[in-house]
Amino acid sequence: MLKQEEMNIVDKSKLYEIYDNWPVMAKNSWNSNLKEIMTGKISHIVFAGMGGSGTIGDIFASVLSKTDIHVEVVKGYHLPKTVKQNSLLICTSVSGNTIETITVLKEGIELGCKIMAFSSGGEIKKICKEREIEHVKILMNHSPRASLVTYLYSMIKILLPILPISTTDINNSIDELKKTQKKISSQNLNENNISLNLAYWMKNIPVIYYPWGLQSVAIRFKNSLQENAKLHVIIEDIIESCHNGIVSWEKDSTLQPVLIEGEDDYIKTKERWTIIKEIFLEREIPFYEVKSNNGNILSKIIQLIYILDYCTIYLAILKNVDPTPVLSIDLIKNKLEKL
């Protein structure tokens, strides 16, 4: 079984310690002195952000999915044509210097739509100050991806008036983080650690299956596997895959199916899970199930992300890969700056 001494040797900047502290970071952000920002009646929101900041938009899209608010997530350079002056554009960049998000921010300014921005500073803060745009400064913890709960719960506090969740839901989600932390943290390196068990099981490229409501979890898992463990990943919507992707398993493969299941998935989705698992069993294809708790949508998402993110750190360490450096990302940024 993995030892903490090994973690310290491989994880040189001790990223795992930040993850051990996620419940405290979430609670502190939710209990901060940030004020709710009343935005009036909102019918259309666009969340703009890349990487970890983009994940925040994905999570909010899931939380807002049962409201009448039309939500779009932009991960690129341009706003959709649906954006009008009464649309709300929320730009998030932990560094404040993400070029794609800055470009979208400038497009929003030209269109004259409502804008709100979140960053630790950088160019985004500068632009917002010059244009008198609402900007909230949130400090970064270690790296953008490790800062997820700090940004998420700070933004939840500010956007609460337009969210279909209660303070009870939010507190329950933080309580769930605490419970999960006791099971998966570096203080629990044993056979009961579900994140560590999944990391041991994952020997080859994973194919991650997910239901529509947990898309944000699957995307985050993919991103974290790529950044932390430096691993290729495939993700598949379980329903869509039944119309195409499932055929791939008719041939022998070294890929490994990981099933992300919601406790209260739609009944027809549950039927697909049953059939998919029967197919895997009949063809002797090993698969791994990760199931959500039975809480509210925020609680489900953040609990699953915590389990799966920590798995990627353990996997990196087991592969003798430092999870923190992202050399290729830095290379691309440096080359773009010279163009």
C-alpha cells in the first residue's frame, strides 16, 4: 500500500495537502464576507473560462439545469450569437490572464451585456477596473485546478439569489466533503480508500461513462487525469454511447471502463447502466463503478469530483509522476505570447 513518504518524494509541491484541506477551503469560502450580488431577473447566463475555471461553469450549468435560465458554457475565444444586452456574462480565470477568457470579456464589453468577473488579479482585474465592471478577487490556492472549491463556493455565495439551491443544500455539500475527506485523504492510505483503490485499478487508458446530469464530473475527471497523471482519457455520455461507442467493445481492448453513476439517475438511464454492465460481464470486460451520494445536485457533484480528483493524484504518484507541473501547457502559453 502507498506510503505518505512516497507521496512526499513524488508530489514535490505537496498538491495532495491542498486536497486534504478542501473541506476547510470550501467552508471558509462559503462563510467569507463576500456579499450576494443581486442581478435582477436573469434569463440567460454565459459562463466563460478554461480548464479549472471552465469546470466551474460546467458545475453551475448542472445546478441551473432545472431552472428557466438558459445557460451556456464558453471554452474558447467567442461568445455565442445568443448573447444580447440583457444576457449575463460571467468570466472566470483564476490567474486573471487566460487569453481566451480575456477575449470573451472584451466581446461582452463590445456587446454591452451585463458582466461579472472572478479572478485572483491579472489582466481581467485591470480591464474590469478600467471599465467599471463588477470584479471579485479570489485568491488562488496552489494552482487553478486545486482552487476549485475556493472559487466555486465563493461564487455560489455571490450568485445565490439566482441559484435553485438553499443554504441547507450548500452546508450539506460541505458536510459531504468532510465525510469524504476522512475516507480518501492522505491520512487514510488503506484498502478502504476508494480514490486510492481506483488509482491502483487504473492500469491503462480509461473510458469514462457518465449520465447527462454529471457531465461536469466526467469533464473534470478527464481534465485532472490529463493534468495530474499525464494520461490519455476518453469520456462518453452513457445514452449516446449506446448508439455508437458500445460497438467498440466488440473487439478486444486494453481500455478500462469507469462508470460514474448518479444515485437518482433517470429510470431510463438506469436501464442503460444495467444493460451496459451485463454486456461487460458477458464479454469479461472488467469495469469500475463510482456512485454518487443521495444528496442534492451540488452535493453529488462536489463529492464525486473530490473522490475522482484525489484518485488522479494517487495515480500520478503511483506512476512516479509529479502531479503539479504542466509543461506542455506552459510551452503553449509561452509560444502564444511570442506570436
